Amino acid sequence: MRLHRTWGRGRQPATLRRYLPEFRVYAAWQHILEEQGQAAAAEELAMVLAERGNIGPAYAVAKLYLLLDDFPRRREALAGDWADSTPGIVASHSGPSEASGPT
């Protein structure tokens, strides 16, 4: 798979791994929260990230502590955006109702 920059030169997908590791950390945190019903501690999050192959200084426990405070706020903001946008998406794709019968 090859991704292209705006000026047409290719970029390898492996290059994208270095961009914003916070998104990988948040995705792991979100997965743990949904699976276990409670937010993960930094140590547990570091173990899950290591199992997924995310290792290095960006995923050190000390750096994870700094990110954990922001994740509940981010989750609420994303959930609010999803809830606000869902009715519009559903309404624009819904067809005629079967319950209404023939007209």
C-alpha cells in the first residue's frame, strides 16, 4: 500500500508510525475501558501497548501518566460529537418506513 502526500510523492505506511503516538495510546486506553469497564492505570496501559508492538520512549510509563488525565475528557468530547452527528447520518440514509404501509 502506498500513501501519497499532497505534492504526489509516495510515503510508506511505516513512516506514519512515528506520528502522534498519543492516538495509539488513546486507542489502547479506550479498548481497555470498553473491555474491563474501568480506565487502565499507566502500567497496565504500557503492557497492552507493548503486546501490540508499541515500544519505545513515547510509550514509557512516565509519559503515559501525563496522557491519562486527558483521555476521559477526549472520550466525552468524541462521544458527544458522535451522538450529535448520528441522527443526521441515520436520517439521511433511512428509506421509507415499512410500518407506514402503502400510500
